[in-house]
Amino acid sequence: MKLDIPSVLAEKNRSRKAAQLQYLAQYFRLSVFDVLHERGTGHWGGASSAAELLVSLYFDAMNVKPEEPRWADRDRLVLSKGHASCMLYTVLAWRGFLPVEELKSFRRLNSRLQGHPCMVKTPGVDMSTGALGHGVSVAVGMALAARVLKKSYWTYVLVGEGDLNEGQTWEAIMSAAKFRPERLVMLIDYNKVQLDGPSQEIMPLDPLPDKLRAFNWNVAPTIYNGHCVGEILDSFTWIRCQSQWPVAVIYTTHKGRGVSFMEDNAYWHGSPIDAESYARGRPELEATLAELEAKL
Amino acid sequence: MTVTQAAMRDALGDALLELAPRFPDMVVLDADVSSSTRTAAFGKAYPERFFNVGVAEANMVDIAAGMATCGLRPVASTFAIFLTLKAGDPIRNTICYGKLPVIFAAGYGGLSDSYDGASHQSIADLAVVRAMPNMTVVVPADVIEVRQALEAALLMEGPVYIRLSRNPTPVLFEGSPPLEIGKIRKLRDGSDLTIAVCGVPTFMAIEAADRLAASGISVDLLEVSTLKPIDAEALARSAAKTRRVLTVEEHSIHGGLAGAVAETLGRLAPARMDFIGIEDTFPESGDYMELLKKYGISAEHIENRAKALVKEG
């Protein structure tokens, strides 16, 4: 790790910050790749897809206190695509919620790092997820609670295609448009590949922005590159300027991002990273990390 | 002497209003049945604390979960069958897994939505929620217990399922010591047979016990208002004394009170047992009391089965 985390958090220069977060995301991606290979279990595809989004949330947008994980006024994140757990844990660890060393215990017996996020066991996890389709509803509840309790925290929910297949997500989308809770933001990690294959084959979602607009959401007019921190920060700027709730932002991403032969390939949704694939894939991740380091 | 009758759903509506000032963090959610479940009155009095989510039970339960993590005390209300089966995943994976303090007001339990028929009758809800870790399961027997159960649940930490009924039924516990979650209420002391009952059929079991006493059979009558955690000690003490146990419930005989009692006594005090409830079948439309009677839930049936159990040895 070439960066000092407190300095990253304190960085005010936008382009320097973007470069630092871009580096962090790749560093975490490499860490997740190592852990998943070492453990022989976990979901590489969706975890890698969400790296830049989760880093940007926890190191830029979100107001949290790692020393007080249940701080009542904190911003919330619901990782509705709970199978990206290993990336969430990695981000939480480097953000100060748990020891980085503990990441190696992912999915081990007696570990606090369950296969899918468990709010009772892991500091910093705002909601247990794993079964798909829960996150948007939960986020609606959190955002409505802010209204009832007269608090001003933000509620973010990160969803993937699987979530958007679930009927409950659309119940939640309807109800959010009814109650219009302030500061509710749905981020869509739109990598267009599900467990079994391309979304277009499994369950087509397009035209997704039109669907969300038809459900009366305030949808960002731009579809952002979810692997470019600069664009993600632009999207956050747009979000901050909104007054019509709820807000949805779609990010184009790639499942298994960073390893060429794993990208956009449904096989790498949850398959263990075998020794040969690990040996072939790791140099690619290292090379990108070196490029990003050079830009710091 | 006429017995006062009152409906648990009305008791829920009244209790929410009564407890609202004392529990300012309590919010109520309903799934487009608030005029039936009687939560509508709370919604009228406290519109900023009431959320009608439409016919979307799973969404309702997860919204309640999100609220609970932020310091609110949600009461999620709808018909028991849709609550437990349509929202079974959120109840388990979000609320129970997270030990979240959400209260489920499960209306129209058992056969009480009698005319609407089998599609609306809830005979598997207790089996479903009993199997979920961290869940407390309460089955009040009258309106008095409904209010007491709600208040007790609001003072607890984790999720609580309170099963309610639609129709007026006898008021049994006016002036009695309050319902205590996790404790059996002993209604008659006897030595020939234990009858364990929960919910609406409690009044039938009282009637049956008194008739049995008149014919020389003394019944240890236990009202098991909490199915989980069950009062194992009181159950075992009674079964060890009588060696015969009959369970009575307005639910399938699979997985509800019968299951809870049999599981407990199988370990602590094995006894000869019989079970009154719905026998693995779908009931039908009809008048509530006639329907219960047709499916074997009546004082007369309890009396007969009790006699048979005593006769068997």
C-alpha cells in the first residue's frame, strides 16, 4: 500500500483524490483476488465489478465513524448484491472498521467475515444481505426512518442485475416513489452478466433507465463508467444537487473487471480461482496497479 | 351468564393508539388491509408514523427492517398467511438473522377469515415462524392478552410474532395477572390429563375441562401463550404428573403447538399424546364457529379426545 489512508480521506484536490481512489480500488481488487484464490471460495465477478463504487462511497461520499460503527447519524450502505461481500470487507477493513489481517479469515469457520454480509458479526455492515431482492426495501426503511427521526444521513443501496430480477425490488421501487424519502440513492452496478449468463439471455432489464423513470424515480441523465473514479465522483456531485427523491444512478461495469479472460464471463460469478487462473490473472492486476501507482 | 365477546383485531387497533404516546418511536406498517386489521385508526391519528405499502408484504417487512436498524420500533401488520409465506424470506434473512426489533401483528390467524376460504386461512404460520432462530412467537387467547403481548413485545429486544384473530371471541382474562412472554398460564389444576392450548380455542378447552371435571376427569389445563421460547419447565412438570397430554390449536397439527409440545416433552417428560388441530388438509369457507367445529376444534371434540386419551391408559 503506497498511500496513507488518513491523507486520502483528507485530500481536497479532486483529481488527486480520484487518482488515489482509483489506486485503492485496484489494490483492494488484487487483495480480493488473493483472498478468494487462497480460500477457494467466494464471488470474484461481482466483487471486482463493485470495487470503484464501494471505494468511492466509503472514502469519499459517506460520513461514517469506524470507531463507532453504529453511530446513529452515519450514512448507510446496503450492499444488496451481498455476494460482493469480500470487496465490502476489504473496503471496510482499510477504512478502519476491522483489522486488515482479518480479511484472510473470509468464509473460515468461526470468522466474523461470513460468506454474505452479516450485520450482527461484522462491524460496519449496516444490513445483512445475501438473498437477493432485499436491499432497496431495507434502504427505503432506513431513509424513511431518517424522516421520522428528523435526521439527515444518506442511505445508499448498491444493486446488481440479480436484485433487479427479484419482484420485491420492484415493489420497493414503487414504494420509494410513493414515499419519496429524502437522501435515498440507488446505485446500479450494471455489469449485465448474471450467475447463469448474460442478462440479455437470462432476464433482460433494458431499457432500464426508462423503466426506472416510468416508476417515477429521478434517474441520472448520464450513465457513468463505474470503473472510473473520476466519473463516479461526477455522479456524486450530480446526486448532491438533486432535490427530487428517490435518486437512481446507473453505472456501466464489468463482471470480473481487471482480469481479461474473466471479464464479462458468467463462469467467474462464483467459481473458485484455481491455481492456473490465479497465476495467469494476477500479473494483469499487478500491471494495472503499477500504472495507477505511477499516476499518484 | 353471558360472556363478553371482543375481537383481537379491534384490540390491536386500540392498543396501538393507547401505546403510541408511551412509545414515540413505534411506527406501523400495513399492506393494504389496515381497515381489516384495524391499524387504520393509528394511521389516522399518527399519519407521519404510518406506512401503507400496498399489497407488497415482503417489501413491507424489509422496510420495517431498515427502520428498526435506525432506532424505530416497527409493527408490521397484515394477514398471517401472507405475512409468513409471502414475506418469509425477509422475516428470516433480514429480521431474524439481524435480531431486529420488529413486531409482527399477524392478523386473521387460523380459520378466522372463515368466509374467505382456504386461500386466506393461516394454518402453517406458526410452523414457519417457530423454525426461525431469534423469533419469539406469541399466540394470545383473548383481547386482554393482545394488548399485554404488544406492550411486552415493545419492551423486548428482538423480533416478536403475535398471532391475532379476526372475529369476536370470549374475553377470558379481564382482571387476571398479565400475560408474561415465555410463561405458561395454568387455568385448571388436575392430575388425569394435561391439555395444552393456545389462541382462540382456549375458551373451548376451559369449557371441556369443566365438563370433564364433572365426569370425574381432572385436567391440568395450560394456556401456552408463548410457543417460543416455550415454558418447558411448566410443561414437563405437568406431563410428569399426568403422563397424558392433549394439545389444542387453530393450526395444522404439524409444526405449531403440537410440534412445540411434543419436541419439548420428547426430551424432558415423554407422555402419551394426542393433537387437536387441522389434519393436513385445506379447510373451506363457512361460519367461523361452524368451520372450527367441522375441522375438529370444539369443546365437545376436546372432551371426547381427552376421554379417549385417558381410557387408553
